[in-house]
Amino acid sequence: MASGKIAKKPSSRGKPAPKTRADKLREMRAARSPMARARELMRSRLFVWGLMFAGGFALLAGVLATWAREQPLVAVGEVMLETRLVREPFRAVDEAQTRQAREQARQRTPLVLVADDAMFSELQRSISQLPRTLASVESLGDVANEIRSAFALDEAGFQMVRTQTTDGEPAALWVERVGRFIDNVRERPILNADDFQRTSQGPPRLELRRAGGTEDEPRTIAADRDDDPVNLDDPEGVAGMLTEEAGRAGFDDPAVLAVLVSRVTGETRGRDRPSYRLDNSLTTEVQDAAAERIEPIRQEWLTGSVIYRREAKLTSGELELLIAEQAAFVENAPWWRVWTRRISVAGAIFAVTGIAAGYIALFCPRIRRSAPRMGWVAGLMLFTLAVAVIATAAAPRLDALTAVVPTLVVGAIIAIAYDQRTSIALSTMHALLVTIALDRPVGAFAVLVVGIGVLAWQLADIRHRDTLIRAVLWLSTVLAISTVGVALIDRPATGASLLQTAQDAGLSFVAGWVVVALTFFVLRPIEEAFDVTTGMSLIELRDPKQPLLRELQQRAPGTYNHSLNVASIAEAAADSIGANALLTYAGSLYHDIGKMNKPEYFIENQSGGVNKHEKLSPAMSLLVVVGHVKDGVEIARDHGVPRSIMHFIEAHHGTTLVEYFYHRAQQQAQQNGSDGNDAPKVPDEIEYRYPGPRPRTKEVAIVMLTDAVESATRTMSEPTPSRIEQLVRKIADKRLRDGQFDECELTLRELHVVVESIAASVAAIYHGRIKYPTEKPEKRTPPQQERPATTAHATDAPEDPSPPKDTSE
């Protein structure tokens, strides 16, 4: 003013304009947009874990898929759905012709007959020494009966043979002729009936071998008329052959011929001792050696040559040609053709993996928030994919079983562990991976999707064993029907195709039983691995005979009855919004088990007398009351209570304020200040709150609200429906404004439905009753001073003209 200058108004240039409500709403929407959530996720450590799991899964799944696509994946006798042509010219062994040529070589290979060398040696020695034996006696009667019988000696033969000596020894000519006779008999095998039949129908030549060794080269004889073996069961044939061979050896006297024939026939036929036996092991060895000497027959296959045709049954030769063509293509085709196909398959696998990973990141918070769960899901899908690929490659004819069961097991496990939506999405991705890896048609993918839908429908809540029985009947029937329907569309209308369709339908029916059986078998490991609790386990937990519930009933009966009331009210509320009513009931039974350690400090377990909290400071009372949450968690952990139930124990109070002791502490601080002491130290509100956590599920939020309402309602003097509804709405509004429902997915509409359900249930339990008249009117006494509440729910006392006596849990 002194300088004569007018003070300028400070400029607002450069200051941001105040944000309007519309600007704030736009910022909130932007923060909640998928792109914003994606950017936030990419900055977290879990994103790195998820990227590692997804990358590792895609890499291994791509290797499995490319390996499987280079396998035959078809079986002999299967009706082909397409015509397969040669892609690159190659020379390959014609297995059918090679096998035929080797079989012909086997058929031409002589049968191996092994001589009875001991018999031939005995015959030669016996016949050669016969003249000396007979020369030592004077008459036929002096010859031993055994010798006479063996040679069938008569007087003519006796006289003729005994003359064949020189100086008491067999004549050299006699010995020479006997040797030739035995050698001739070696060339004409005498066989038993079985061996004779086989040689007569076998190859045209026979191989004669000495027994037990190869001192001499094996001799091969022609099985023609002159050298035919002789049947031991044909006496005339044997005698004729021996007479012929004896004549060829130089014996011409009929008496001597009779002696020789009698001796040999007595040794062979009389003792059932053929001169040769067919050796099967040696014959097989010789035949295999002959077959191996046949060189493989190779054939030139040009591009476009037909390997197999549609509608035809696959033969073993065609399967071998297919395998050879696939190997030749990888070896001979230009590298870019081979790798283009491999990269395309791997790229498809990577794309499906990316879709599955993105779905988990956007719509599966229970999985994306836990690295172990991401690892479990990736490992489960990779393991089942490997089982489907390897089992189908090993037994392609059973693909209706091997390619279906692993995918449906994934669907069943995820449906039990998480929810139906996640199961349908991830198992559909798995079905797509199996379809790509095994090169299956669209119809096979459709069968898998139908099975996935049935499983998600039937296994949404497993409460009874009947659920599994119903699931297996539905699943097996639907799989069989869908298999038949798809086959009638994809396959040619032939008799063989219809028969194969019936077989595949039977395998699909069996697949449903296998899936449900495996699911039931791994039910307990699923609960432990994925930290979930199925309906069957929840039913076991709600049994009053459970040791933990029995202990609660004995040590804190008031708390037990309170828990029963909370359970029945909360179950109806959960059912009204489609939440898990069974989990809510079970969690309600266990939510206050921590009060067992100090039951006398909670009003529902007190039976009159002095309240223990009157002798304690507010801080000490707070420790006792709040401590029941920590004690409950420790008790539950020691007894193996599932994690889903433990969350009810730790979060049924959330981070609510223990108002009674908080106000009491404030009053004591003010009294200390009014007595002339130092300035009162007002307690901080945060010190009188439960440590949390807040409810993360709808079910726990319902139990939190029901717990508070049930405790507060018991203190109302006149619990009319309107007053109860007013109380419920007040408590719900207080919890909502306090942010206790911020971390769960409970919507305002659902909260409204829950409030109405709780009000109706509580009104049905605590409804007013008719006061019956008495003979003498009751003497009215002046109202006594109300005892203050001593536990956590003092904040939930209703605004009632007659204040409640107690609002404890």
C-alpha cells in the first residue's frame, strides 16, 4: 500500500484443477480395467513364477507333441479314416516280400534227423562177431536162447553163418559186408510214426547228423522214392528196406539175409527204437540261419504312392511301410519341410498354453496368487498330457481309452480343487493339446469336451458317495453315445467300421469308470496338494462325534450351543446366495474352538456369579478375548483341521473393534485425569482391534455377520421380527462401513439377501412367546443395574429402550 502498488491476487496458474467425482470414477474404472490389472500383475514376483511355469510347460508339451506326430498312431486292423501317400521318394525294405522269401527259405531247409549212433555201433559189433560166436558151438541147440531169438536163427542160417570164419575169427569179407550194410542202413532212416509223417509232408531233402556232435559233416539225402525214410510201424516196409540194403552190401544167401533183417528189426521195432529222431531245436536253428542268409528285398517308393487307403483295414505290411516312410521323410526331406511341420505343432502348443496361462491370470485368482498352485496345475496338466501321448503311441488301438482318461482326470481334479468354470476352461485347453499332439479329428475333441461338461456338472459338490456313482453312470453313458455319434459322422459306412465303432464305444464306457475310480482314489491327495476340502470331508467334519467338537461341548458347552445356532443360521444364508452352505456350516462349528482354553472368560459359559473381567484391566481383558482367535488357530492346526476351516477361525472377527473394552479404557483414562493425575493417555483405537485377517470368502463373511447377530440377539428383551431385522441391518452396515467385506467377493445385492435370510432365521429361533397367566400376580421389583458386556460383540448391541444384558459371543 505504501508503495502505491496494488497487491495482485496470487495466480492459480500451474495448480491442478480440483478433481470432480466423474474424474475419480474414471480413474477407478481405469485402475480396475484388465490392462491395469495386467500391468500390475507383470510387476509382481508371481508373474515371474507364472512365466517360468508356462514356459517350461509349453516347451515340454511341444516336445511331446512333435514326437507324437512322428509316431504311427494307428494299429493293425484299424479302419483308416484317410488315404495316406508317400511324401518323398525313398527306397525301403519290403517287409512283406522279405518275410515271404525268408519263410520260403525256411520251408526249403531240410529237416534235421539225428542218428542213434549207439544202436548202429551195437548192431555192427553184434553182426560182425556172430560167425565167431556160432563157430564156438557144435549145434544150433547149443546157441543161447537170447542170441537165437535176436537173430531168428534156424539150421540153415546157423550153418551158413558159422562158415564165415578164418582161424576162429570172422572172415574179412564178412566184416566188410557188414560194414557196408550198416552204412546203407544209415542212409535210410527208420523213424517213428510222428516223425515219419512230418518228413513225408516236409521239405524235399533231409539232413542226417550224428548224435551229440559234428565229427562228420552233416549228410543231406533226397527224400525221393529211393531214399525215403521208413516208418517203424510198417514191418513189411522195414524188412523190405533191410533186405534191399543187405543185398546191395553183397549178401545174397536167403538164410543170411533173414538173419540180418531179424537182428535189425528186433533192435528197432522190438524195442521201439527208431534209427533216427527228428530234432526240432536243430531244425529251427538251421531254418533261422537259412532265413538270415536271405538279403532284405528293397523296393522303390515314389512320391504319391499309396501307403494305405480310406475305408480299408490297415495291414501289418502297410504299418511297417508307414513307419519306414516317416523315418525316410525325416532323413531325406529338405530340412525346412521337416522343421516347418515341427515348429507349427510346437507353435500351436505354445498358443494354447498362452491362452490357458492368460485365463488363469485374469479369472483364477486362487491359482495366480500362489506359486505352488501354479506349479501343481502345470505339473498335473503336463503329466496327464505325457500319459495320453505315450500310452496312445504304445497302444493306438486303445485311443478311445488312453486319449480320453487323462484329460477327464484333469477336469475332475480341477473341478474338485477349484470350481466348475476353471475346470471347464483348463481341461478344454488340455483336450485341445491332446487333440493337436495325437493328430485327432475334431470329433475326438468334441467327445472330450462333452465329457468335461458332464464331469463339471456332476462333481461340483461331492457330499456323498452316491455323487460318484451318479457321475460315473452319466459320464460313461454320455461318452459312449457321443463316441458313436461322432464315429457315424467321421467314419465310412462299412461293416468293419461299425464294428470298430462299437469297440470304441465300449472303451469310452470303460473310460468313464476309470476316470471316476481314479478321482476317488486320489481324492485325499487332491485335498492335501491343492489345499481344498471336498464335501465328503466337510460332512465328516460336521459330525458331532468329531474329537474336537466333543471336547468343545465338554469344556465350553455354551460356546458349543452358540456355534450350533450360528451354523444353522449361516447355512441358510449361504444357501440363499448360492455360496457353499456345507462349508459355511462346518466352519461355523469350529469358528470359536479357541474359547476352550479359557471358557470361563466368555459370558455364554458363565453360570452367574462374579464376572472375571471385573477384576481385570481393559488391556488384560482384551488379551483374553482376542486371544481366542490365535488359540483356535493353534488348536485347529494341531488337530489337522483343513485350511479352509481355519480361515473361519482366524477371520470371523476380521479387524473389528472390541468396543466395550475400548470405551472402558477411555473411561478409566478420563477418570485418572479428573483425579488430578497427569494428562490422561487415551488408548489408540488400533490397539483394541482384532489382528485379522479380514474374510476372504463369502462364507466367512456370512459367518462373521451371523456370529455377531446371534450374540447380540440373545441380549434383546423383546426379540420381535422388526427389532431383529433392524439389529441385523445395523450390524451389517457397521461391518460394511468398517471395511470388513472389502477382501471378499460379497456384493451389495448378496449382502442384502444375506441380511434378509439371517433376520428370518434369527426371528424363527428367538421369537417372542405367549406369557401364560399365573394364580398370583408377580411382584414387580425395581430394575437392577445392568451388567456390562464383557466380550467382543459389545459393538453390536441393539438400540433398544431396554438395554441388553450381554452381547458376548
